[in-house]
Amino acid sequence: MWLDQRYPGLRAGVRRGPATDEQDAVQAEIVALLEHVCPTTAWRRLRHERGLRASLASFRRYVQRLLPACQERPRLTVRRPEPPPGEEAQVDYGFLGLWPDPWTGTRRAMHVFALVLSHSRHLFAQAVCRMDQQAWLESHSAAFAFFGGVPQRIVPDNLKTGVLRPDLYDPRFNRGYEELAHRYGFLIDPARAGKPRDKARVERVLPFIRNDFWRGRSFASLAEINGALERWCLAVAGQRLHGTTRQRPLEVFQRVEQAALRPLPPTPFELATWTSAKVARDCHLQVAGAWYSVPYPYVGQTVAVRLSARLVQCYRDYQHIKTHVRVAKGQRSTDWTDYPPEQAAFFQRTPAWCRQQAQVLGPAVGQAVEALLAVHALHHLRQAQGILRLAERYGPARLDAACARALAFGDPSYRTIKTILERGLDRHAEGPPAQARLAGAFLRGPAELFAVVSAEGHP
């Protein structure tokens, strides 16, 4: 009792000051807020809405000592068992920062691909300027080469480059990623959507890379960044004393995990990306700026396309339907057997074939086609093909007569020959050629000019 009389500012062993009195005045509001929000949020709201002057530390002490029933529930963290060596790796992308590219003079967004072996915590990291499917596959292949082996299972995030449709029981994977997994022999085990703790080992290492390796440094090229990053993974990240295992990741990797990894395949993996394209009416689909033919039964359908450095392979319902050698952007690769037989025959009618076929149909047809193809053969090829097709409707004899009439008029074009046949003019005998009109006086020389002038009586 004497303590209370001697020190009236103390009560229940707690020193009372202005901050305590201030918080006592809003205690009911504090209790109401703590039912819905954490102490930090409650303090911030009271500070802005009620003008509370107590510090956050003082507010937390007040809640802890005087309102123990309102304290936050401690979060329960379940420690997962350590996976055996070589069983699991976790992979993800993280943002590094903006990099001033010395070649373009622009600031480019840089990301880092990180793959962590879950047992040893040994790390592979690679800086990338893009996060498309090709970069995703290339980084995986580089990581496996860095470790000298492949883990049994990889836990990726739900990126579209890896997982097309996240699902706890039946996820659908990107076909390029499936192909990579089949080639290297690992299982894809994606993390649950919105559950970053499913891959906490790689999530925690991304800020470490950004803070320890990236910040405050400058690089002249992407190759220089990745060279320095690989050395950093071995000399710094690999030699640090890990906060959880209390061991050095590189030493654990070399001692127990390296031998537990699956061996690399004997031949390098051929990187390929997958996309989809619709087959147009001309039996071609467009991929990467080039056009490739597909068999005509697939016109109007969407097919899956596998693009590698050398080949373009087309699939429909997982059945292979066509393969082309890859061509440059803007070019076409056509297999005439992909067209219906009648169209293929038409498109294969070259100028030489047209000349040969025209001679078979008749001498006048041969002369007309030869006259058309004499100059700019490719430009007049369609007209020549059209003239030959007129024989299917009107017969070779009528076509030969129409060509003879067109040649007599000096116009062996497709339109003229077709008009002659449509009007039946090929059945009429040719009239005698018109008499050549006398040339103008100014074309007959000066002698005749002066003779005419003298005859008219001019001096």
C-alpha cells in the first residue's frame, strides 16, 4: 500500500503516464477495433481519426498489459519435413529492377529466374529481359547444366509459361514445359494458386538476390550480369551460413545432394515453343511471321504448332499432321500435296507446262499462249492458265478457232478469246483483213508533199 501512496502513478506494476491516460479514454474504441483489425491498423486509425498522440510502441504495450484478451492470436507455423536429397526444387521469377541498357539507351525491366534445391538450399539464378516460354525453358536447361543433374520434382508458380490451367487435382500444363519435363525426367508439381508458402524456399531467396547481388551495381551487358550472377551463386549464396539449416548450401550440395540428382540426358534438349494457329482457306497457317501449308481437310480448324530452331511441326488432337523446315519471316513453305487434287494441279501449271499443253490443244492455241508468255511470263501466267481451262468448256476445236480469230485481230488475251467463244464468233469465217489506210501526208516524204501542192495550183 505504501507503494501506491508513495508513487501514485503506478498501478498493478505498470507506470502510468499521459499516453496511458489518453488511451484509457478511447479504450472502448480500441477493444471494438481489435475485434476486426490488428493493433497496428487500430493505432493508425485512431491516430488519424481521433488524434491519438501515443506512439505505436506505447500502444502495443498498452494492449499487451492492460487488454490481454484483445491481443492478436499467435500464428501457428507448421514446419514441413525436409525433403530428401535430390527430390525437390522450387522455381520462380522475381523482379530485380530497371537496368540502363548501354546499347539502346533505354531502361529495361530486369527479372531473375531462380531455382533452389530444397534439401541443400543451393541456388541457381539467371537474369532475363523477358519471361516468355522460350526464356522459361532455356533457364531450366541452364539450371540443370549448372547443377549437373535434375531433381525428381519441380515446384513452379502458376505462370502461363508452365501451367495453363491451375487446379489442385488436374492442372493443365504448357506443352513446351511438358516436353521439357519428359525429356529430363522430372515431375511438375505446381504450387497452389495464391499460396506462396508452398514454395517458400525460393520466395525467400528472391529478395536476397535483389538486395545482395543487384542493388548498387552496374553492368554493361546481359551476359556480364549472368556471368557475375553465376559466380555470386557459388561464392556468396553457396558459402553463406543458411539461417534455417545452419549449414553452407554448396557444401551440403557437394556432400549429399549432387549424387542424388538424376543424370542429364546424353543429348542436349532441343528448345521449342508451342502456339496455336488457324488454317486459312488457302491451306496455310501463319506462325512467327511466315506461312506454312497444312492438308486441306484441316481448313478452318485451329491446330497446335511446335516451333523449334529448324522445324515447324503441326498437331491436331495430339496427332502429327505436318512438318516443315522453318523459313524466314515473310516467306511461304508450300507442299502442293496439301491442296485438293484439282487445285494442286492448277497451281502447278508453270509457263513451260502451259506452252506444252497449248500445242496439244491446237496450233493457234499454242501461238496465243506463246504470245502471252513472251513478255513478263509470270505476270501473264494466270491468263494463259485461263485460256487452257476454256478447252474444258468449249472443246479444243472451238478454242483453237477462237485463238486464231484473236490472233488475226492482234489481241490474244484471255478476255478477248473468252468473249469470242461466248458470242459464238469462232463459228464465223474470218473476213478479209481490212485494207491498210493510207498514211498521212507527212509520212510520205517531202517529194509527194510538194507534188500535191503543185497540183493544187499553189506557187
